[in-house]
Amino acid sequence: LIEELTPVMLSPNVTMVTIMDNNTLTIGFDPIQYAVNESDGYVTLGVSIFGGASIQGASVEVMFSTKDGTALAGQDYNQTSQLLTFNQDTTNIPVSVGIINNGYYEDDIIFQANLALQSATGYERFVTLSPAMATATIIDDINGVTIGYGQTGYSFFENQRYARVTVSVLQGQLKKSVMIQFRTIRGSAVGPGDYAETDIILVFNASTPSITVDIPLVDDELAEDDESFSAELLAVTPSGLVTIAPATTGITIIDTNSVTIGFEQQSYQVSKHQGSIPLKIQVLEGTLGRTVLLHVKT
């Protein structure tokens, strides 16, 4: 006997299975550190999709923006904000940021760039921004500062006590310190007999764009020709980015000492049978430091 089975109903006999995509999509800077010379004019930062994952049938929007560090927007670089759109055909996006040649002599400075997720419809929880920050260093390679003498020649009287010369920032601006060697060079005037030989370091910065140097003069009380020596600038520290011009100046010492020369006596008596008379001429006052020629006429 075949036992009759009770009919079995299957309902519902169809179901939907959704496969949830749990792959993580990572977007970030590549690399995270950049360096650019100020003279280059711009720096390009790269933003990429990492890890081999890709975007299928959707797009992800990421906001790129810059942020001040020691570099300031509008003064050192151009403030930049840009919406980056990634999809299955776009896995890397370069972003250029303009660099401003501000004419300053300054330390190397930095700014930041940041990423922020704007939209990834339905996929927000699977998108990671990492690394989401990058830094860019602006290297000051602009030779925009000139330091030198205010004039190429000076004259001073010997009894003025000092020869005063001025060294200044003639072009550009300083935002960090610069050290320059100042030294005297012998000429017809020599130290220490005519002036005090000088060798010093001058430090210039934003608050000290000009320095006056007093070189002591020696009044030797000798009646002599005008004499000269020079002063030069050299050995910039740090070197390479500051021009020295003019690097040399001449200094003339004008003699102020007087000498009186005359006959030893105001009158002489001689017999007409002597044949000649000795007349003595001498320095009556002061000291000679040079040769003097006199014309004696009867």
C-alpha cells in the first residue's frame, strides 16, 4: 500500500540575497612631504587611491585645501581649495599650489594641505582618508637682498677722531639674521699709526637694516700728505643668497697739522770781505711728516 502524503506548500520559495561590499577604499596624499624652491613658482601635490581597491559605478568627492604654517597664504603661497572627484577612471589627481616670490631673505617655511570627504553616496563608511595631511616646505633660494656701503668713498680730517662709515641693506628685506665681516685694509695710511685696524662681524636682521662703524683715527701731529686706506665686506654667513655690493669703500684722511718753517733769525750782519753768509732755515713749529721743498730768493 502506498501511503498518501499530505501536500507540502513552499512559500515564499524565492528570496533576495544582497552581497554587501566591505572593501575599504583609501584615498590620501602620495607622498606626504614636499619641498619646493621659492623660484620654482609652484609645487604639485599628489592625491591617490591606495591598496588596489577601485570605484565601480560610483564616484567619491574629496575637498583639497591648504592651511598656513610658518608660510602665510597671500604672502608666501596662494591659498588653494579644490574639489577632487575620483571614479573608476580617475585614481590619481595632481594639485598645483602657487608659490610667491616675496623678495625676503628668510628661513625655509612650510604650509599644510588637508583632505576632507565631501560625498561618496552609499559608500561613506567604506572610504578612508589616509594620509589626510601633507606638508610643503618652501626653500628660500631667491637672491633678492643686497648689502653694501652707502657710498664708495669717504673723506675725514685727521683731527675728527673717527672715520664713520655706514653699511646697509640696499635692496630687498631681511626676515632672518645675516652676518658679514667688516675689516680695514692698509693703503698709504697704515694702522696703528694712522688709524685703528678694525675687523668685526656685523649682524643684520629685520630690525637692523643699517649699521654704522666708527674707525678711530690717530692724530699723529705730523704735517704730511693726505693718506688713505679702505674697508671691505666679506664672508656672508649663511652664504649664497645675499649679494654684497659695493663691497669696498675708500677712506681718505686729510691732514690738519700745520708746520712753520723760517729763518733761524730775522736779520744777519756780514762783512763784505767774508764772501758768503750762512743762512739757517729750520722748522720753527710743528713736525714734518713729508718732504717740503723751499725756494730761497735774495
